Amino acid sequence: MYKVEVELKNETGLHARPASLFVKEASKFLSDVKIIKDEKKYIAKSIVGILSMGAVKGTKLTIVAEGEDEKEAVEALKALVDTNFGE
Amino acid sequence: MVLKGIGASPGIAIGKVLLKKDPELKIEKRVKDNTEEEIIRLKKAKEKSKKQINELYEHTLNTIGEEEAKIFEAHGMILDDPEFFGQVEEKIKTEKVNVEYALKEVTDIIVKVFENMDNEYMKERAADIKDVSNRVIRILLGVEITDISKLEEEVIIVAEDLTPSDTAQIDKEKVLGFITEIGGKTAHSAIMARTLEIPAVVGVEGITSKVEDGDIVIFDGDEGEVIIRPEEKKLEEYKNKKEKFESFRKRLEELKGAKSVTKDGIEVELVANIGTPKDVDGILRNDAVGVGLYRTEFLYMDRDQLPTEEEQFEAYKEVAERLEGKPVVIRTLDIGGDKELPYLELPKEMNPFLGYRAIRLCLDRTDIFKPQLRALLRASTHGDIKIMFPMISSIEELRQAKAVLEEVKEDLRKENIKFNEEIEVGIMVEIPAVAVLSDQFAKEVDFFSIGTNDLIQYTTAVDRGNRQISHLYNQFHPALLTLVKTVIENGHKAGIWVGMCGEVAGDPKLIPILIGMGLEEFSMSPISILKARWIIKNITQQEMKEMAEKVINLPTAEEVEKFIDDNIKIDYI
């Protein structure tokens, strides 16, 4: 298992375009990827899950992955958040 | 039989009805011991749905455009969603129920969560989730819906409502137009009708139970009138009207690229009102020569917090650049009144239209006002941007607003950030006090733009949203015309230009009068531009000047309108 904590700094948070980019990126990996927000787990490969999380700017999230490419998956998603989804 | 709806997309359609009445999905709860079998059924239905959605994506991409096709990309993602369908499988396994029931239950819960979020974007996603779920359920139940993608003959589609999946399949060659029971001018279906340029009427209550397949109907997408099973005489009348409309539309097309100049050589500017950078497409398509009113409040709406300076800068810059040096009048935030921003948590007022709104709010909340002015100034190097303040009611307010603008300019100079030092600053004239005192105001601004929607409301003390008194709200009111004339004259005396934004600027009956009064800039919705140009090319300013002098002396709105009808004849053929 590999995990890292991130903070959303982009304006829209995990809504609209950033949410679909996040899901698309997570779906590229074989590992089981989850997001933890306020101790609740959400499936990172689910647009419905990510949207219902309601994560806005300033939200702190933990990205956790388990599987053969767990490290790559977490790092790729962290990079997406850190670059503000290209906003 | 004649029914009345809301005209959503102009044009006249005459043809046979295709009633699109989708069968209600009846879902029963059944106990299923063989849960494996149910899950296989779900997988098969999902595969079939996937194929349909991919086809819709391709079809929309090829026939309409990328932006419109994106909705089906989203549908594809929902269909692949592990959380959504994970919950459905879970329900099948634990409760041993049939797949249709499980899917419906899960959909209802998720849709409710999304619909309850205070966010327009999420509400739209709720509609998408429902659309996808219904598709899968229909496949499971073997329910067929009226297929509108492969039509044999020309039809008018009549439906309760049309979903994105429906409008994407519309074949312009076969669909003469459509009529729906629900929806307003801004509903998805209405917007699509205008994009596809087919006539449409929405909000026609009861239409689906009053017509049958094959009935002849006539409808007028401007007036919103629907005639069911017309008599021979009516049919002939509308056939003529339709022919005229189509030949006139062709004539208007030929006016693209032409100047808006009267027969005696007076040229005016026909510009457009926009709300978002996306609306620039309409400006270019209809050949407006600039933006006369950019309503910036849309940048602030449907979100949880204020837009940043950077977001605003990008939007203003995009519009300025796409207009390639043509004028872009940007109105600073006009919020309050009927337009609320929940995240500002403003107290409810007894009289919001007379309350804490627009410039009044901005002068009080410079933390909101300044980032907008900074963004506007920074974008001013990318085109011909002009700044316009709304709801000014006194010279003091104007001076205060200009002082804040100066402060922001000074900050930018200190930071070595470039902006247009000569940027024009004007006001919206929408409060009678300003119109009356326009000689004084003209000395302190670069332009006036008369905002007629509010000017009528404030001059006549009529709430334009109140249906009981809506007959008192009248653009032909002589008091309004007198104020307009005063503003134009005072502007010209001081040597500044005078324009108008608001419905009156695009009113075919009043355009000649405004030309006669010497108005120089007319800002209207993009689709009205070519018709306005046609009117202007068919009149002389000299003659209209005489007409304007006569109407202004009439005592009632009714007489004003009648005088115009009787004396100003313009051929629309």
C-alpha cells in the first residue's frame, strides 16, 4: 500500500473538468485507488463517487493505492493535483 | 385549435406530427435467487448501452460539434462507473432482487444527492445519471422508444420534453421543428433548436394529449403560436407567411459584411449583448461589430465562491482577443435585485430592485470590486475594452467609482503591469435621475449606454416581473422616449457617444425612432442584428427625425405605437 496527502489548490476543486481528468487518470492504473476525505473512502475511478465527495479548494485528501502499480498511480494523481489540473 | 407556448427558435413549420411519447418504465420488485444471472443481465445491458452511447457521440461530433458531443463522453463515464454499478451489484447480491429494481433504487438515491447540491453543474449531472440509467433499464425491459434518428418523411416532433440524447439524434433534413410541453427559452432543447436553426416552441401545456401521429400542425417559432389541424384558409395563409419568412431570411444573409447605414448615409454601430465568452460565436455568426454589453455577473453565478482576478482576466481577454480590436463594453458586476449570489449571504430586502445592488454593493465591497477592475485593466491591452458602471444614481457615486478605478490603475503602474491608459469609462443610464441630469454626467464620462429594461421599470414604477401589472410596462411610454431623447441630446452636446443596451435597442418598431433621435450604438441579442441592419438600410435619418419629433408629443403609449405602425412602413420581403 502506498499513500500520500494532498491539498486542492485549484479554483474549482474536484468538480467539472478536474473531476473527470482525475477519474480518467486513476483509471489508467491497475491498482485499486481510493481517496480518503474526512475518514470516508471514495473510489478514485468513479466519477459519481468523486463528484459526490464535494471537495472544494483547500480540501485535504489522502490518495491511497494498492496493487502492482500503486506507487505510479499515487504519484501521477498527486502530480495532477499539484499542477492544479492545468487550470 | 390554437395553443400558445413560448417561441424558442424562430421560423414557421408546417407538417405532420410525430408524437414522441415514451412509455413509462414500470419496474416491479422481484426476488431473484440466482443473483449471478441478474448480474450477467446487467453486464449485457451495459454493453449494449455503451454501443448506443458511442454511436450518439460519433453522430453528434459529426453533425453538431465537439462541445455538444462531450455530453455523451460524460454518459460513457457514468456507464463505466465502478461506484454506481458497484452499489447496484451489491444490492442485487445482498437483497436478492431483480436488476431493474436495484438499478432504479440506486439511481434514485444518487440523483437525490446531486439534485440537493446547491450547484447548477451538479443538477445537470443528476439529469445525465437519470438519462443513462433509463437507457439501461429500457434495454433490460426491452422497451422501445420512438426512434427519431431514422425518419422516412418530414415531421414535426411533439414531446413532453427532449433530452440531450434526443436532440443529438435530430436529423435537420427530416425534422421541420419541434414542440414540447415543458421548458423555457433557456432550456436545453430550446438552445439546441437555435443551434440547429430549426423552429421550435416550448412550454405548450397539454400538447401531447391533444395531437396524434399524422395530424397536421402549424407553428410559429417567433410568436409561440401552435395551430392544430388547421382549416384550408389558415394553411394557405401560413404557407405564404413561411415562404416570405424564408426568402427574407435569405435576404438577411446577404447583409453580412454590409455596413449599417441609412439611405441618407448615416452609419451606426450594431453590437451585441453577451453573458459569457462562448456567446462570441453568435456575434461572429451574425456579423455584429462589437460587444455593447458584456454582463459579467455570469462569471459570479452558479458557483460557491467569488471568481479570482485571474479567472476574470482570462474571460475578458478571450472576448477582447476574439473580437480582434472591435469595441467590447464590459459592465462591472451587477448583482442584487433579481440576481442573487448565495455565497455572499446578503440579507433579504423588502425592495431588492431599489436596494443594495450593483455599483452600490461594489463601492461598499471594494474587496470584490477591485479584483474585477484589475482584471479589466490587465485585459485592456488585448483589445478595445471599455468599462461601464451599472446603477449609478448620483454624481458622487460616479466619482467614487472612478476614484477606485484610479487607485487600481496606480497599483498596476507601481507593479509595472501594462494596461490601456486611455481606456474609456462610461455609465449605464438606467435610473431616471441620471437621465434628467445627463448634462452634468456627460462632462465626467466617455460614453452613455441607455439600459432600457430598468429605465422603463424605474420611470413607471412597474416591477417587470409582476404579471398582474405587466401591462403597465411599456416600451412605447412617452416618458421613456422623452428621457431617451434628453440623454442623447445631452451626450452629443458634451461630445460623447451614446448607445443603448436593453430590449428597446433591438425593437423593430423603435429602431427608426432611435435613428431619428441620433442614437449611435445599438446593442441587442446577436440574432436581431441582421434584421436591425435591414431596417436601418431602408430608412433615412432625415425622415425619422421628423417622426421622432412627432411621437414624442403624443400623450399615450398606445398612440405612439399606432403612429409608428401607420407612418413607418418597412417591407420585410
